[in-house]
Amino acid sequence: MSKNSEEPGGRPPRHNGRKSIGPVSDPEQYVSQYWWKRIFNSLYLKTDSDVVNDQDITKKEIDLFLRILGLSSDDKILDLCCGQGRHSIELFKRGFENVEGIDRSHYLIRKAKESARKENLFIKFREGDARKIPYLSDSFDAVLVLGNSFGYFDSMEDDLRVLKEIFRVLKPNGKLLMDVADGDYLRKNFQPRSWEWMDKNHFVCRERALSKDSEKLISREVITNISRGVLADQFYSERLYNLDAISGLFEKAGFSNYGSYGGLSTESKRNQDLGMMEHRLIITAQPNKSWTYDDSNYSEEWNVAVIMGDPGNDPDKKDLVKPNGLYSEEDMHTRDELKKALSKLEGYKFAYFEDHDALMDSLKKNKYNIDYIFNLCDEGFNNNPNYELHITALLDILGIPYTGAGPQCLAHCYDKSLVRGIAREMNIPVPDAFLISPEDTEINFNNVNFPVIVKPNFGDSSFGITQRSVVNNAEELLDVVSEIRSKFGYNKPMLVEEFLTGKDLTIGMIGNNGNIKILPIGEEDYSMLPENLPKICGYEAKWDMNSPYWNSLKTIKAELSEEQKDIIISSSLKLYKRLELKDYGRFDWRIDRNGSPKLLEANPNPGWCWDGHLAKMSNLIDMDYSQMLALILKSAEKRLNLKLKEQLAVIRAIHARDYS
């Protein structure tokens, strides 16, 4: 392509969808400011495989770096710009199990995770920008920047930002080791053009030139498959540092005690065109700093973000469980009571995330300022109860610890029939029942022992369960099934269950792993309910202020035989573990006509409100609302200890200078 074909104003021509743009007179024009966002992909692992995929080269490099740094196996190491994790993996194999890797490339981090998983190595790899390292200050004993991964940014100021971030995350007396292209050598010895076979089917043609100011080496690669033709025509650049320039940058960033260990020459098995990897400088430095956190700044306060349902007026986020789909004054009062109760707890700072439109951005923005999430979003993402588990899945993806059950548990317990099946498998008694599928138009009544109760198979908060749900004959059953489908728009399976007429019971638990506090078993007191109404705590009792159920029910301490209590407690504990409930949970039971307890439902992350069943059972042992919430939080903190220590290691180390 001649100069005459270039666009006016000095801009490079558009590619017009072609794989290659042909000859160019000024390759510098074609280098995108953000070239490094796109180039580190599967083709990179082909073009540079002679170095970055050679285990012998990696082992020799680690041998050298360990001799230079003299690290202990207990040291915490950050492999910054780790690529596909070759150095991290080699370090881990040698006993350095506190190594972590960060890289900007989604593709390379995925490859790193796959490689570690195949070898059963528990290494944390994450995506991240080296200009904003996602760790607390004073976190690492050593930071490694290897494989010529420095100098990619358009401005030297960005390179300085990287060094300042490394300075921040290093502990006092920590060590930085960097291998970087030898700028003086490359200015004199770069190959203007080369041709290299990567394997039997791929070759790469390279062109190189110095930038106009001679501060960068501009490279072009045309990668070709012998059958498919040109795969990529890509341009990139790297700033050329010599020892004096990089030392000056170190000094600006706050480093001292520089060390230079001569050149690092690489010989690959292909040994055709090593480019920027041919001759590198090895440089070390130490941060000239004291601990970032001193005793006066030390705080034991937990930063806890509370995720709740979205009370906004957006019609697309109506909560289908609530009457009219809207938050009422009663709902807002419940939220106020929660905030008031949490405000009484010492040692916590609470932030409330209630706007679901901004939830993902808020979590990403604040994830490194949050110790953990108090997950009270039982309404589900965007107030869709089907998406309750999606909140926890999102937190898992973002790597933010949270209270309560995870997505698998929430999915299992959302399906009443599935829980029944698991319980029966464990010899835990359940009422007789059968499912009605959405497509079922006829029901076989031969084996139905009335009375029965009809309830949606999926869901909680007693959605779809009203006084009409208890039926005494086939005609009523058909009517109720039709009514639920039409009134609630319900097009999922319904559970038809033996209606138990004995005591209506619930048991609450708070804690984990052998340290679970069993709350007194609560009984629903129906003595104030009109005799003609079925004794159930359904939707009307929880949501309809105009219903006779609203103020007629109260929870009292259940009077049960030792055998009944033993069945309920032991079975609930087994299910707590089997279904993977965490921190707190509730199980609903009912006594049949023969005096035997039978399981109705399992409730992970049960209702947290001040007047809910869990709070009522807590009150039976004089545990007030604030104390109940505190016990849930403390249970989560103990369960999440390892993750939290990881986030709070720096602060802990200030006082103990050691942590396990």
C-alpha cells in the first residue's frame, strides 16, 4: 500500500474486512493505543510458543529468579501479567503455594486456570489491570513481572502507574523482580524483517521499525495458515528501556536498593526469531516504605454490604409475591426495622445495595472494599423469585463472600418435590403426595386420600397457598388447580400433598459444621382462627392484611414428646448438611393423625424480618432481633474465615506479623 492510499489527516486506512492490508509505509500509524487488549489470544500462544510454551525455558528462568530473590516457601508471591500462568504453575510445583497470578487477557487467564486444574494445583488466577492491582496494600512478599511484560502502554505515565501499584501491594522489605527487553540492545539489533514457521501449518512474517522518537519498537505480524490464508495482520509496540531509564522510573515510584543481574538470553528449539524475548534485563528493587496501616488506623470493623430486594417503582420489577406486586408501607417498615437492628451492632459498617439496575456495577466498583455480603435478597434479582439463586451465582462469579446458602442449595430447595425425594432417600418421613404437570388435564383420584393441600411446587413465601388450597374431594381439587393456574398465571407443576391435621411446626437453626444453635421448635397457634377456616399459615397470613388469618395467628413454643423432638431435630440437621444450607435455615414440619412428625419444606435463607418465624423462635429464648442478626453474621464470618483472612491478611499481619 503506498502513501497515496492512506486516508487524509495521517490516519491509517480502514481494513474493509480484509485479513491483511498489504504493504505499509508507516507501521506506527497502525498501532492502536490499546493493542494489548486484543493481541494476547490463541494466536499469541502459537507465535511465541517456542518460548512461552517451553517447559525447559520456564524451569531455567525460575531457577535463576529464585537464586536472585532467595524466597521462602511461605512468602506470598504475585505473578503480575502472568499470561497463561507458566511461571506461577512452576513456582507452585516447587512448594510456593502462596502464589497468585493476574493478567489482563481473559483468554490467557482461562488457559491458566485450565492448566492448574488439570494438574490439581490450587492457584488463584484472576483478570486484572496492572495499573490498578485488585489487592490491599502491603499484601505480597514478592511481585514478579516476567516474560517481558512491561512497557506496553502508550504513555510512560501508565508504566509509572504500574510500578506505583506494585509499590503499594508489596510489604515493606518486599521484593520486585522484572525481566524486560534490553532497549539499548534492541535498538541496534532488531530484525527489520523475518519469516518463521510456527508449526507445519502456520508461519508468521514480521516487520519491525523504530518509532519516530526511537523510544519504541514497532512490530507487525502477518500470521498465515497454509490452507486458510492470512489469519491476522496485527501491529503492536513496546517502549525500549535501558537500565538507567528503568532505574529512574523505579525511583519515581518509591523503590530503592536496585539490582541488575545482567542479560537474560533465550534459546528456543525453533530459534528463528526471538524478537523482544531475545535479550532481556533482569532488575530487582525494594519498596522504600513502612507499613501502610499503623496501629492508629487499625480497625476491627467489618465492611458489610446488605443486598435486599429492589423497592423502586419500576413496573418491570414488580414483586409477584406481594399483593399488587408492589412494596407496601408494611414492607418499608420491615426494612426500617432491619436497618435499625443492624445499626445497634458494634464492629460493623453496613452499606445497603437496593437498586438492582445498578447492582452489578456497584458490586464490581466496591468489591475490594467489601469484607462480605449479608445476602437478604430473598425476592430475587429484579424481584423475580426465580432469580433468587442468581444473586448468589453472581457473587460467586465476582468472588465476593456472602452469608447464607449458595445457588445449588437454593435451586434444590425451591423445588418442593425434589426436597421430598431427598428426604425419603434419607428415611426422613414426608406426607404422601403427587405432582400435577402443567399439561395434565385429567387426574387419577383412585389413590387420593382426602383432605389434601394443593401448592405450587416451585417457590416460597407461601405463594399460591390460600384457604382454598385445602380440599376435601375431587371436585374441589380440580377447581383449586384451575384457580391457581388462572389467578397466579402458574404454568409449572403443582404438588398435591396429604393434609396433616396435627400441630403445625417449624424449627430454626443458626450456625455451621457442628456448631449449630437449635432454636426452640415453634408451633403455629390457630386458637384464635375461626373454626370454619383450615389451619394453615399460607399467603393470606403473610401478605393479606384484610384476611382473618392476618392477626389470628401467633407462634408459641411447641409442646412435644421427646421422640417427636428427636425426629424433628435429628432429621433437620441431616437435611441442613445434605442440602448444604449455610449460616441459618428453617424446616417446616407437621404432625399427622397418628402423632408422627412429617417434613413439609426446607427453607434456606429463611425470612429475616423482625416479625418472621425465625425472629419469633429466637424470642422464645429471649434473643432479640439484633442478637439474632448478629448470630447469623458471626456464623458466616466463622465459616468464611479463610476467605476473609485472605482479604484482611494485611491488617492482621500488622499486629501479629503472622497469620495462618
